[in-house]
Amino acid sequence: MESREKLLGTFQRAIDSPYCKYSKTRVCQGDILRESPIIEWEFTDSSYKEYNIIKNTLAYAVVMTQDCDLEQDYKNRNEEVCEKHDKHMQSILVCPAYPAEKFRVGEHLKHINLVVEKWNSERFKKNKRPEK
């Protein structure tokens, strides 16, 4: 069974700061993954029967799957004898994350040719983590 280090080595941890360190050997809710490969599809006709498959990469992704589910999956996959695999998760829910400065100036989706609203300094300050 793949260890957390091996899995995260595949995706590369994006944040190595001491903000939240723990010694778990599995993927956990809230983990930030870097350079995560994803597959998207783009419909090419109005009937939604024809589509193109697009391989893409998320610069950053935050693991959103509940930690209790991730822990149960990890335990089930590491059992010596596992007759049934109905408790194995087939996917992990992640959401994209973007560097704050790129988000503020509306450039975080530039790589897919989307233009989004810029946030002025006052609006952006309301959403930043408060300084301690």
C-alpha cells in the first residue's frame, strides 16, 4: 500500500511551513497538494454526446473529503486480509486553490482564458486572514 509520503511525493506538498505539522502517514482533510493532474472534458456539440478529453494540472488543490472517511479508507487498505473492497474510496474530493495575489488581480484563471473581477485593496483585506 502506498504511504502518504509516496502519494504526496507524487503530488508534491505545496506548503512546508510549520503552520500545521502532524505525523500521520495518510492523506488528510485540509492537505494542500501541488501540481495535481486532473482530467476535464469539453462538450463539442449541443447534444452533449461529443466531447474532448483535456489533461490539465491544478497548481494547488485542497483535500476536502472528510477526514473520518480518509482514515477509514486508509485502515481498510492496510488490512492484512481484505475480502471486500466496498469500503475503499474511489476518489478524493479536492478543490482548486490559488495564490492570493493572483486571485486579487483576477489572474488566477488566466491559464484557461477566463477573465475575472479584480478585488480592490479594501475588499481584499476583508477576506485575508487577520494578522496576529
